[in-house]
Amino acid sequence: MLSTMIAVVIALLVGYIWGKRDGIVCGNQQGAVSIPLLLRQQSLEKGYCILCNKSKKKRMLYKLGEKRGKRR
Amino acid sequence: MWPAIFEFISITFSVIFCAITIKLADDFLDQDIDTNDYNFAKRLGNGSMLYGILSMVFAVSLNASVSITLFLGCYIIGMFHDLKHYFPSHLNGLQESILVLMIGIVFWGWQAMVFSLLFVFSIQLVDDYIDDYTDQLVGHRNWSHRLGRVECILLFLLSILAAWLTNERLFAPVLLGAVIFYGTLLYYQRGNL
């Protein structure tokens, strides 16, 4: 009886630790894949980059300025 | 019948006296860290260690093998937080733990030592589970933070069942003594006593 209970608790513990570890790895992978897409989607919807707060127009002008600077 | 009942009661009281010793020793060591008013060493002053020794004498008088192995078990489990820390004996926590375990096995046998270690470890786990939030506020990292709350409670179940399997005769009186002491302590710490 006691040995069976110990075996059940060991199975529960191992299963819980395994599941938790697997969940963390899986969640990290899903996050790494979906976060860039979410950032891009929200930036396009709002019209400015939600990370650096620059509008698309300003960013294009900034890039053009950079190119002109290089030519000089 | 009567000798069996007397043995049960003597083991229970031996555990209670041993728990008082361990509590006083722990409070004495932590009196600079503890910020709450429930530290017995602060209330009793320097006499707390003497009361602790007196309580241990009562515990040993009632049942030597149970009380001494439980005390050694507490000493070993208490060292788990300072395994790499060097003590005045010039040994680190791990070396002292192994030395105490070997001395305990030589004097009291492996069964009594394994029982005590598993039992004390289970009490430590359930205590850390209960103190999870307060220890987090103080900044003390306990087993519940290291392992996780669910793992902590499952490991508690596992260790207490393993202790039961190791020594079925001692388990009931030792558990009763631990529950009486811990229940009274919790009742006191919540301001009811």
C-alpha cells in the first residue's frame, strides 16, 4: 500500500516537472516566432514603430538622409 | 498494552521537547535577521540556549534514539542552505553534513538516521511552503522558491511517505509530536496565544 502511494507520488512529481519544463521550452519557442509578427502587425496598424516610436514617414526620411550623407 | 501506550506518549513528548530545542537554537542563530516579534531568543535573551539544552536533556531522557537522530537530522538539513560556507570547524557545510551523518549512522544505525532525515526534510518543505510569501518579502530564498510550490508539496508527500516506509513503528508518535508542536507554534505566531 505504502509502496504504491510512493510510486504514485513519484509519477506525479516526475510528470509535473517534465510537463512544466516542456511547457517552458514550447512557450519560449512560440513566443520567439510570434512576437516579431505581432510587433510588425501592431506597428503597421498604428502607423509608427511601437518599439522606437518613429513614424514610417520619418523613418524613410531618416534613411534617405543617411544615403545622401554616404554619397557625400 | 500499557507499555505500548507509554512508549507512544514518551516518543511524542520526546519529539516535542526536541522541537523546542531546535526552535530555540534556530531563533538564537537568526535573532539578528528576524524582524518579527515572535523570535523566542529575543524574548528569553542569552538564556534561550540554556533552555534549549535543558529541553534536549528532557527529550533524551524520554527517548534517546528518536530525539538525538531528529536533532542530527535537523542539523544536516539546516546545513543545506550553507553547503559551500566554511564554519569554525574549518569544514564547509557539505563536509560537516556528511561527517554528522556518518557519526549518526555509527551510533544509531542507518534506519533511524534515514527516518529522521526524511521526516525533518518533509517538515522543512511544508514549513517553506507555508512561509513562501513571507520569506519572499524578507528576501530569503527557501525550498518553495527553488523548486516551485507544487514540486515542494509533492516532494513533501514523497519524503513523509518514505519516512513512514522506513520506520512504521516510530512514524505515528513522531508525526503526532511534530503536529502538536507545529500547530501550537502557528497558533502562537498568528497572535492567538
